[in-house]
Amino acid sequence: MENYIVSARKYRPSTFDSVVGQKALTTTLKNAIAGQKLAHAYLFCGPRGVGKTTCARIFAKTINCMNPTADGEACNECESCRAFNEQRSYNIHELDAASNNSVEDIRSLIEQVRIPPQIGKYKVYIIDEVHMLSQAAFNAFLKTLEEPPHHAIFILATTEKHKILPTILSRCQIYDFNRITVNDTVEHLQYVAQKEGITAEPEALNVIAQKADGGMRDALSIFDQVVSFTGGNIQYKNVIDNLNVLDYEYYFRLTDCLLDNKISESLLIFNDILNKGFDGSHFITGLSSHFRDLLVSKDASTLPLLEVGASIRERYQQQAQKCPPQFLYKAMKLCNDCDLNYRASKNKRLLVEITLIQVAQLTADADDTAHGRSPEQAIKPIFNKQSAQAQPAQAQPSVQAQQSARTPVASTSSVQSQTVQQGVAPQAQPTNTPPIRQNPIPQQSEEKKIPVFKAGSLGVSIKHPASREVQQQQTATVKPVQTEIAEDFIFNEKDLDYYWREYANQLPVEEKATAGRMMNMKPKLLNDTTFEVAVDNELVEKIMTPLIPQIQDHLRNKLHNRKITMTVRVSAPTENIRAYSRVERFQMMSQKNPELLKLKEEFGLELY
Ligand SMILES: [Zn+2]
């Protein structure tokens, strides 16, 4: 393991042609260099790990190359190229705006910009994560960007283009980097595997590529992890086990059950999946994607949208033939709704189960309509029972409020007896509970009934200031509710992440370094209540450890769980600390800005 170099660095492209998945863009850059049409400022936008910084470095090297090749690439042999490749060139300066975002940082950069290069033609300044610059730093930078010296070229890189000020945008040539397709990623991983003498099943590399979600750096770092735990023989089975990916097999089996209206089997498969340690939200987004993949498999023209390996492709096509398009449309919609409601739901498991039941009924509905029954009728009973059982208190207040508003009453006790007798008893009958009226209850105990219908009693107590007795009873019945709240709630990693970020966001300005650090960490749940954050080095560990009690308190409080425990661990060098899927990223973004969810709903957007 001595001299071990992570694949992302070892196989970092050194020419435009070797950059994976950004052909159009690299060609344009090459042509610009060949035609000597260089701008003074470029903005590279795109998701993380797709090659923005790599392209910026190749660009810097190529424009300084002493004898570029005929097709506009750097020679990689001249003194300038060697200096770049050995990372000792003075003509390239990289500033990570995520950690150096103050006015002072920018001022010292501007100082350097004035000094012309000793060797070569251009000095290139790469400012990574440029959206993280403070407002003041942005302003200081703007002046230099307006009138840069001839030898200076700025390449700004960002994952969040919308955060860049229009004044900056208008001064830059903008290049949008695509996320790299699964196929391109798999191809590149195959190349790396071959170079390293590693055998790898195409399906396994496909899983890695999907997990990396368009980022080559992530893909290679996951690849490295997989190599280390498989000892150089990468198989689908051990990859899905180790990357915590749900086997396709489950989705295929489940879809068969759903098509055959087999509700019990579907619920059992879901149970199986939960027992394997997958969470419901993960499962439901996976199922949505599966339906989506089936849909695109149905039609030859959309087949290219299916990003799976060749062997599994046929299975998709086979199952797609069994699925009526209407089934797939509706199933996708139901799963997407479930996904959207997942966070808000108190009983997440039930939510997923209801969704499965609805999906399993989709094809049954078609049969029913043939017999003259509408699909709504077929689905309804399940929900009526559910909601009637779950929210008896909410159904009643309106009745009670109407009653108390309509009937002028002298004393509180008569209101109470009225509401109990007229308002509630008839409601209670259909659910088979013995009508209260039949029990010879004295007035006193009827009063005690009041707080039980707590939501309804609100109307009463506001209109008629309650007697001390009633107040006491109300506080007495509030108690059990409070102990319920004091019970530990379950939560998942997304909830955790949300409040983790909330904590970071509310830190005072003096602690913005900590806040920035926290935003870059990904708390990972180890079990129901313990989570860890992997940090880059011992130094960060030393900084983070004293913060544990405060952070813990915040999370315990927000997530209503008193057992939450935080641990800090220094990560292994090959470890990929942060890898968010696109769905996770969307969820995080929409937690910050709920308008996004509305947008998604308004336009019926789907996330894949
Ligand atoms: Zn050269």
C-alpha cells in the first residue's frame, strides 16, 4: 500500500481528449485556444466531480504550452507542461473559495494578479466554489474582473450557478458541465479496472456509476473502496451488499406481485427490505425509478434513457411488456406522492404500505370498471377506515363547535352534556362503541369526558371561560399527550442531516468556519440513535469533539429523541465522505427552500 494513489488522482485526465463525458465542451475550449480567442474570464458550472477543475487545469496548461499539438492539445513534454504536470508551475493559482472567502483572501489574490509570468504567456487563476465568496469579496474581485492585466485569465468554478451575481456572470464566458452518463462512467471504470489488473462484472460497475450519480470523482472513489474490500474481484453481489444498494431483484419480484394484485406478498417483500436495513424512503424512490425504467423500456425510442447494463436490459424489456402504460403512469405518480409526503408522515411505514396497496389495486381497478365499479370505490374503504381510526378527535370538533355556537347556553355543564349527547354519541355509533347515552353517567363524570374530545372542547372553553374544575381536568388530560411527546421519536439520516444543517446555519458569524465545516460533513447513522461524522484529519476532529454536547442537545431537542449520540471519526484516505444522490440533494435544497417542492409539484417534475 506504500505509494498508493487514489484512482481519481492517478487517472486524472491530462489532455482535453481524455476528459470523460464533456466532449462538446472540451472541443469548444480546444478550438478557442487554437484560434487564439481567449476570454479573460470563464465560468465553469456543473455538479461536483464532473471535471470542472480538471478542465481548468488542462486549459491553463494548454495555453502555456510551448509547442501545442496540431489538434490543440498540450504537448505534455515542454518545460511548461512538465511544470504543470509536476504541480510546480507558477502560472496556475488555485483558490478554494469555500475556505478562503474573505476580502483579505481576494485582496492577496489581486496583488498576485499584477505580477506577470516569468515563463510562459498566461497566469491562470482558478477560483473553486466561487459562489462561497462573501459579498465584500465579490465586490473587491469585480474590479479586477473588469480590467484584468493581459496575462491574467480567471476560471471560476461553481456547483451553484444561480448564486453567482449577474455582474460576474455578464463578465464571463459560461460553460455548463453535464453530469456524466452512467454508460460513460462504466466505460471509464472498465478502462481503469483493466489498467489496474482488476476483474469487474459490468453490472457491478453499473451500480457504482449509478451510486456516483454523474460524478466521475465519486465514481472512482467508490471504485477504490470496492477494490479494497473485494480484493480486486468486483462482483455485483458484493458491491450491492457493501454499498447498501437494494438488489434489482426485489423490484422485479415486487412489480410482478403488484401486477397480480398480490397485496400480502407485496407487503411481505417490503417487510423483507426493511429487515435488511433499507429505509422506506430509499425503497420508494428506488421503486419509482424502477417503474420509470420499465416505462422507458416499453418503447424503442426511449430505450436509450435506460441507464442499466446490457444483461439487465432484457429483463426490463420483458417485464415492461407485462405492464400496461396506464399502470406505470399511475404507479409512478403514487410512488412520487409517497416520496413527497414521506418526510411529513408520522407513520412512514404505513404510508409506504398504503402506497403499495394502491399500486397493487391499479390493475384490479381495471377489472372492476369492466363490471361497472369505479376505481375510486375500490380504493376508498381502506382510507376511510384508516382515517376514521386515526383521527376521531378531529372529525368531531366541527359538530361540537356548531352546536355550541348555535345553542345559547347558561352553564358550561349543560353545554358539555349537550355536546356529549347530541354531538358525539351519534358519531360514535357507526364505529361500534357503545353509545355514551346508554350509560347512566352522572353530570360530573360527563364533564370528565370533555377533555377526551380535546380538539372540540377548545371551542367551548373559548366561548365560555371554563370553571376551575374543568381547567384542572383539562390539564390532567393534557399530561398523557405530553408524555407521548417526551417519548423518543424515530428519525432517519435525512432528518438528522436537516437539523445538523439547521444548527450550522444558526451559528454566529464568529463561528462561520465551524459552520462551513459542518455544512461539508455528512452525518451518518450507525444505528437508531448513534451517528458519526467522518472528518478529514485529527485537527478537525479536535475542533469538532468539544462541540458534541451542544450539537447533541440541539438534535435531541429538534428530533425529539433523547438518546441521540454523536461521534467523530477521522476518515480513511480513500473514503468518500460525502456522496449525495440527486434525490438527496433535491431534498436538502427543498428543505432550505420549500418553494422548490411546490415547483416540482406544479410542473409534475420527476427526479431520477
Ligand atoms: Zn507543452
